[in-house]
Amino acid sequence: MSARETHAFQTEVNQLLKLMIHALYSNKEIFLRELVSNASDALDKLRFQSVSNDSLSEGEDELAISLSFDKDKRTVTISDNGIGMTRDEVIANIGTIANSGTKKFLESLSGDQAKDSHLIGQFGVGFYSSFIVADEVELVTRKAGEDKANGCKWISKGEGEFTLEQVEKETKGTSITLHLKEDMDEFLDQYRLKNIITTYSDHINFPIKMQKTEWDEEAKENKTLDEMEQVNKATAIWTQAKSELSDEDYKNFYQTISHDFGEPLAHMHNKVEGTLEYTSLLYLPKQPPFDLYDRDRRYGLKLYVKRVFIMDDAEHLMPTYLRFVRGVIDSADLPLNVSREILQSNKVVDKIRSASVKRVLDHLAKMAKADDQEDFNTFWDNFGQVLKEGVVEDFANKDKIAKLLRFTSTHEESTKEQRQSLDSYVSRMQEDQEAIYYIVADTLAAAKGSPHLEMFRKKGIEVLLLSDRIDEWLVSHLNEFDGKPLKSITSADLKEFDDEAEQDVSEEEKKAREALTEKVKKVLEEQVSDVRITHRLTDSPACVVSAEGDMSAHMARMMEQMGQ
Ligand code: ADP
Ligand code: MG
């Protein structure tokens, strides 16, 4: 056996550890959920890889997680017979922060405990949450298929460094022993541990086994998984009938897969049979994750093939603008050895994807129609801006998405909330009104204060007040709704109003106006392309408009800001 070597944690890991221990103290039992979730991932990986390499199972038939504790030593141990890690993998996965999400997460911490603990919950605290309850963590692991002599032992007190040592390990997989801190005796209790498992990990897809009673050292040596008690349901919840499942079941499963402490806003559970066979269980969260606006973030769908976990972040199953959807899709028609490359151009996947998108959009439409708009409003306030991306991204569903959009408008000008749909706008349109009118500005206040609104106010024509960052982009792709064009009130192309006023102007008046515009044109020669008399203003003497086909004023300002 080789000597023990000492390594230093990455600086970010130290930071993360401190913050986490601090922020999550009141939620400390989640360490178990995180370790169980890692064990479950490791079992998923093993099962997936054994499909093409039988020897990896090393003759062990049952894949399971086991949990035990020792009152004398004051330890809690979680073991799995999953894929395990090589020495290099231990170094890469534990002790360093590999994925960029973690760094972003650290950057987004505010120092406000309540807020940050919410962030941490969504982020998935992972392995380091062990240090909330332990002052020393020992991890022993061996990669499946590796020589027994090539096990690796990792020990750390969570204070800047860890040691590594090569050890022999009989069985594949990982075993993690937590040496509990002084005040953590509550976890040396059968009932308490079991309770945490049923609360957080009931629907983990593998059995979680526990010692039936406290064992002495000798008994522990001789116990096998068979003699332990299974404490979770270990059912793939999505394979069960809806009628067998309670809201509580759905909520627990949501929390297991989403790392969100909160409740889901809605779930959609469907079994599809016939030429294409698959089951989907999709969730809409109530609260947005901290990295919602990061379009490259991991996706929230898990892909299974006949209950075997294939991959996370199945972006091929959900478009970017629905990246907040969480859940599981289990297909019977994909090969078990499916890869990302295969997914990319697979007819089955395409069909599942478009059906899932339809399901989500239809569900949102249903929420929007409900008597009680509360759920849809919650959805819109948290995810509406992301959904708007769909108008640009998903041509096939553009109309459906457009119906879900909500805006502030001059109809209920006193509210900041975006509650007006395009349908409701259309229902209020005046008889001879030709278009749906909007104004885009940097802020809602700027939109409301725009001189362009004067004539519309006077005529009693409703105008949508747009001020989200994405709105300019949105309206450049949404040219019409319900057969009516969308028009910016700052554009020059509003002839419908000019002609009407033109009728009762005398010849003399016209001449005087021409002389005036000529004069102004000369003065502003360099700055503008045209000068015109308008009837659109009532209180303000003049305003700038954009020419047809030109960038709108707001877009021009945005480009300027970006240094274009
Ligand atoms: P995450 O699970 O979100 O990746 P964690 O901090 O929970 O983050 O785990 C970090 C990594 O350590 C995992 O991605 C995995 O590669 C590795 N790991 C943790 N626990 C185990 C385990 N029981 N078996 C195998 N690998 C593990
Ligand atoms: Mg994890």
C-alpha cells in the first residue's frame, strides 16, 4: 500500500464549505439526501455501463445503497455498490470545483442567509454538505472492473486539505463514513435516519437498506444486504398509475430530482401507448433556479430507457425556452446504449420532444384559462421572460406561445404587473382599429411617459407597454396576432392616423407647413433623414420616430450600449 499524500482544496471549495455550513445549518439533514443522490447516480452509471460490459457488475446482482451507524464511534456510513471512482476521479470530483455552475453559484451568493440557503437548495449541495454534520469525512472507493488493490481512501476534516491513500477494497463502489460533530448525536438514531430517507429519498430508484437494529462490531461483519431492511419505496414513481399517487408523492419525487426545497407549481404525468411507447412526468417549478437566464445551464429532464437511467440534462427533449421544466421521460423505443449523438437525430426523440412541448404549452394554456389565475400569474412572473424566447425559437408553436404572453398596457396603467393577454387586447380593440399597438422602452416609467402615447390616450386606443430586455427581440419576431399586425407607436409607419387628420387642412395651411418643415430640415440636416408634420402629438411639440425598416429607437440605444 502506498503512503498517504496530502492535497490542498481549491480556494473555491474552502469558500463553498464555509458558506454551506453556515447557511444550511437549519436544514442539516439534507446531507443524507445528497449522499444518497450521489450513490443513486453511481448505481445508475454502473447499470448503464453494464449493458455493454457485463463484467462490470462483478457478479453482484443487487444494486443497492446501505446506511448504518455506530453509536460508539459516532459515525454514520453510506455505501453503494455502484460505479466507484479511480484515484484521478476522486481528485477531479472531490476537492475541486469542476463545473462552471459552481463558480457562478458562488458569485451569486448575496450574504443574506435566507436568500442564500434558497440558492444552495436549488444548486444541489452535493458531497460537501457532509461537512455540515461531520468534522471528518472518510471516503473509500473502487472503480468497477478495477483490481481490488486499486481502491482509494480520501479523508478530510473539511479544513483546507485532504489526504489520499491507495487501499484494497473488496467490493466495487463507494463507502462514505461521517464522523459526526459533537452536537450531531440526533443522527445516531435508527428512527431519525429512516425518517429522513422516507422524507427525501423515498422514490430513489434503488433500494436503500438499513440495519434493523443497532449492531455490535461482530454482527456488522456478518451482515449482508439481504438481512437489512429496505426503508424506501424504491419505485420508479412514473411507472405507477396516477390513481396510486398522492400529491405528496409527486412533491417528494420533484424534490428528489430537482434539488428544490419548494413545491412544484404543477405536474403532468402521461403514459403514451401505441406505435410510440413512453412515459413522461413533467413538473413546472414554483420558484426559478438561480441560473434561469443562463441558456447553457444544465437541463432539468432525465432520460430513462425502460427504467434504466441514460442521461441527465437531456436538452434534446426540451427546447431552451422551456428549460425550467423538470422531470423524467422513460422510453421503451430507444436502444439502451443510446448516446447524445444518437439522440441528436432520432425520430423517436423528435416525436417525444414535440409531444412533450405540446403537453407543457397546453397545460399552461389550461392554467391561463382557470378561474383562479393565481398559478398562471406565479408562473408568468417567474418564467414569462424565458417563455418569450419561444416566440423566436419555436416557429411551429409561435401562435400557442403568443396566446400565453402577458403584458402591461394602458388598459390598466396603474399596475406594474404583466396581466394583459393579446386576446384580451384584441377583444377591446375599437371597431376600425387596424393594429395592435405597442411601445418598447428601457423602463415601464419611460414607456408610460412617452409623448408618442398622447394621441393614443386621446383616442382611447390601448397600447402595450413593453420594457423587458427581451421585448424588442420579441416584437421583431411577432409581426401579427390573430390576423392583426403588431405596430410600434414610435415607428413612422402609422399612416392610418396621418391621412385621417389630413382631410380638413386648408391649402394655405399646407403651404405654411411645407415652409416650416423645409426650415427645420435645413437645421437638422445631418441628424435626421426626414421631417414631417404629424397629428400624433397633442401636448408635446415634436418627437423623433424611426423610419420604416429602420431599427427602432430602443434597439438603436441597446446597440449603442453594446458598443455597436
Ligand atoms: P453532483 O452530484 O451535483 O455532481 P456532488 O458534489 O454531489 O455534485 O458530487 C461530485 C461528484 O463526485 C459527482 O459528480 C461524482 O462524480 C462524484 N461522486 C460523489 N459521490 C459518489 C459516489 N458515491 N460514487 C461515485 N462517484 C461519486
Ligand atoms: Mg450530487
